[in-house]
Amino acid sequence: MNKIILALLLIFSTSLFAQEADSLFNKQNFNVDNIRVTKEDLAAKTYLPDTTANAFYIFENGFSKIEDGDDYHLFINYEAKIKILNKEGYDEASIVIPLYKGSSKSEKIHDLKASTYYLDGSKIKSTTLSQNKIFTEEDEKYDYIKFTFPDIQPGAVLVYSYTKETPYKFNFNTWWFQKEIPKAYSRYKTEIPANYEYGIVKMGELQLDQNDAEIKKNCFYAGQSQNAGDCVVTTYAMKEIPAFIEEDYLTSKYNYISRIEYELKQITMLDGYERKYTKEWKDVDKEFRTDKNIGRQLRKNRLVKELLPPEIASQENNLDKAKAIYNFVRENYKWNEEYGIFDKMNLKDLLEEHTGNVSSLNVLLHNFYDNEGFKVYPVISATRNRGFPKKIIPVLSDFNYLFVLLDIDGKEYMLDATDEFVEFGQLPFRALNQYGRKLDFDNESSWIDINPEGYSQIAYRDSLIVHDDGTSTTKSIQNLVGYHASTARKKIEKNTEKENLFKALNELRDSYNLIDLSYKGEKDTDENLIINYEVKNPSQKLNNKIYLNPFTFLFWKENPFKLESRKYPIDFGYKDVYSSSILISIPANYDIEEIPSQEVVAVPNSAAKIQFTAQKLDANNIFVNLRVVFSQTMYASEYYPYLKEFMDKLVTIQTQSIIVLQEKNI
């Protein structure tokens, strides 16, 4: 069986059978067959599958093939038809086409054409883009072909096409089904010589509506060969593709945008010789061992032999000593806010300047542990905004981060010396990107999960005293653990004024007067961070009643989930618990007329839960308790409607829970 066909069968086994035509597809009768503009295309005032859209693709088509002959360049023919619905959609009329510039060869563009179509009464008219309105901007790596369509107006349809020529076949051509605006129809066709073996991956949760592959005979001539080779022709298509809109609690959009990616594995020459382009992890491990930036730096233990203070070096190799080494590195060497693994790493420079990038600091930490006889490994990974590194095929450019895995008596600790605010065993939030590759030069590298243990917590313990005039005074003790503590510690360092710090640390339901603020544990990450507040609340008295909302501090002021649907996971990064316990004392000349009802809310499988109670303790005291638990770090997209409703309920509880106090008749 042809290797490309086999790869397709394996990768797309869950979606080999094209979905049946949906009778609801294209109810507006757009021309989704080609770039010819019809009156139906122009007459549309909205896009029914997404009535919030300001613009959308009616049709998009691509065709890629490797031209036979001597150069074997890849040619990508692209054409698109975009509908502008209103002025807010005008941004889509500005097009940028990047062309990569290599050291010896550059990508080129041919036959760029663009026209704007519009209705003049009942007639279709068009304005063609003048070639002198096409501009080129450049930077070190790319030329950017830029133009803006002429005569833009609401209702217009924009059509453009071009051919891109590239000598870089390694990644073939990624086809992006999803963009920032929706698409009615998008299709991508490829013609790949059968002796080219690509790894092909469909990214994102959207399913293909068409996924066809067939053999085309005698389609490719290799240089001087008189024998024509076969090709594999594939067609992928999707209908009614929703826009990809970024929302809170997302690692990187590149993990989830629906697309087709290619990576060249090998080319089989006519004489049977196989030229491999991608490596296996065992090959990468060997390279790391000898690499001057990682392998050699990890062996430079002699540089740290005399640096560790005797009071630390003399301790037994236990958890206390490990923490002392960790704190010593954090206190004496600072991060310069640069990343990188494969360049700009030199321990000598770090030791002289006391500042360096992520890899330098954590290699130094590794070498201190290794020199003292601890069991320790470097781990390469990527930051959250970088996207997940590929597991099947080693792509070293996917990695931009390095931290340390320390094993003490069988318990593993993930350590990063670049952040002075995190706890021992806690990676900075930017590094919580699902998994990393542990480098074990004595055995074999392996994947490890990056999954923070335990819960991060915010706990408010409030004492609220209500006064006769409807004002109230809140004394609050805020206890923060884990990532909530590290975030707050950073804010404490940045804000010297108490008023600014008060606002930076809290979501406040209303306007309040800060009386006092103090804290402890802001320097010692082994301790919980404790913040004390005293706050004067405005009057909530109307006539002879006080309408009291007991919550001074909110967990969320508004629901962060606003999309109708979301086709990518909700990634909090860590599990967390929020709690608020409030003891309310009311004036003696008031009666408790009404308190909120109990609420218990949970998403499926109790993966998140709200428990809210309010109870009258006696004639003058009320106790309110709210506890919110997120027991997963990441929630699949199927949870989105439940979490959206869950957050709505939480916001409602904190903003609309009212205690009514009735003034007594005297």
C-alpha cells in the first residue's frame, strides 16, 4: 500500500466517511462551487449560520502540487471569495500574504488578481485592483505582499487569487480551515508524488465534510527519468466553518484552530535510496548529549563546585537542602525575561552577570543538584502561548522552555528558578502547557505530564458589622495558596500604594472606602499569603429597610464565557477552590426579614461545584458561606454550555444575593 495512503488511513480513521449533505447547508443559495460572483452572493444582508458575523468567506479553494522537472518546487494556487456585510467587516478587505526568505532561496508570488464586486441597481459591477496598489514590506525573514480592495462598501463581495511558488517542501502547505471570520465552504486539494512521504495531521475539533484520496497515474516526472511516477490526490473540505474567536482560559489558539498540517518524513529516490527528513527521538537524544548549548552546559558541574555556601553544601541530601539550593539560585541569579533553548546559553556569562535566560538559570539549578548528588533531569517544554509540542515527530522549534525535574525519595518536583514568587515544586503559570520531554541521557527521554498537584485557593473570612444608617464595616482575612498566592505576590511587589494594591488584588462589587490593608508571607513562598483588609461599605438603606449584599469581594465580576459555543477546551491551568465565609452582625433595632435561599450547583460529573448557604444564627447574627470548586485543570469543550451557566449562577449569587433588614417600630 502506498505510504501516503496508509498515513491517511491511520490519521483520519475516525472521519473516513464523508458526512452526508446537510439539507440546511447553504440555505441562502450562495455560489460555493467557485469564485464566480452571483446576485445571491451580493444580495445577502446577513450570514444565517452566524448572524453576528461582519464578514465571511463564501468560498475558499486551494490546490497544491510539486512541479516535476529539475527544481521540484511546490506551487500553491489559492482563490477566495469574501462577503462584506457591514462597515465593521472592512478589515477583511486588507490582505497580507507572507513570503518566506531563506538564506539562498525565497518564495515567489505569481498572477495576483483582486476585484471588488457590488450591485448597481440590479446589475453586477466590479472594480479591479490596480497592480500599482500592491505593496511589499519586508523584515529579516519575510516579504509581505499587501493590498486593500478598492471600492469597499457594505454588501460587496471580494475575490482574489494568486499562485505561490516555494522551494520549501518540508511543511508542504498548511491549510487553515478556521480563521477569525466564518466560512461557508473551504476546500483544499493536493497532488503529492507517491515517493514523497508526509506526516499529515488534522488539527482542531471540527470534522471534515469531505476526505477523499485516490491514485493518479503517470503524473510526475523526476528529472531525466523517462518513467512517470504516480501521485496521491487528496481532497479535504468543510462546510459552515465557525469563526475561531479567542476567549479566556485558552493556552494557544494554534492548539485548536482546525487545519491540515504536513511534515515531510522522507523521499524515496528512483534508485531506492531513502532520504529521511525527520528524526526519531533517539536521534534527538544523541544530539542533545553533544549539543554545545544544552549537553555541554549540563555537564559543567565544575563551575558550581565552590559556589554553594558551606551551610547548604554540608546538609544531608533531603528536601530541606533541595529547597535551600532552589532559594539560593533564585536569590542570586535573575531571569532576563528571554526564552530559548538552543542558543544564547552560557553558564560562564550567567555566573559573571547574575542574569540569564530561562534555560541558563534552570541548567544552573540542575548542575547544583547534580553536583550535590541529587537525582535530577532537565525537561524541555513550551510556554502556554507557544502551543503544544508535537509528540510523534521531533520538531525542536516547538520547544522554547527548559525546567528541572528533581527526584527525592521517589517523589518528583518540577522546579523553575526564574520566578521568585512561586512555591517549591510549582512551575510558573506560563509553563503549565500539559506536557514536556524529560531528557535522560543514561537511558531514554520520555514524555511527562505537567499537572500541578493539589488546589490553589482563595479563602475570605469576613466579619461584617452593619450600622444603623445602612453602612457597614468589613474586616476581612484573605488566605491565598498556590497560584493565587504567586499572582498576588507579584501585585504586591508592583503596587506600593495601598489603594492601588487593594484594587489590583480584588474584584469589588461596588465602591468602597479602604480603611486599612496589611499582609504577611509576601516574601516566603513556603508560607500562605495572608492579607488583612478593613473596608467601609456605602449605605444600602432605603426608608426603614436595609438591603444588604454580604459580598464585599467577588470571585468574578462578570461571566468570562460569552460565546454561543466553543469548540476548544477550557484550560484553567490548575485546580482551584474559592471560599467566602461571612459573619454578619446587625443593629439591635433591626429585625432580619429575609435571607437568600440555599443554592447547590454542579456541572456534569461534579467537575465543578457551587455550594451557597445563608442562615440566621440568632436575632442579630447571620452566617453566609460560599464555596466554589473547580476539580479539573482542563475541561473539554462539551463542558462549555454547563460552565457558562455555572459562571452565570456564580456571578448572580455574589451580585444579587440580598439580605433584608427591617427597622423595628419603637
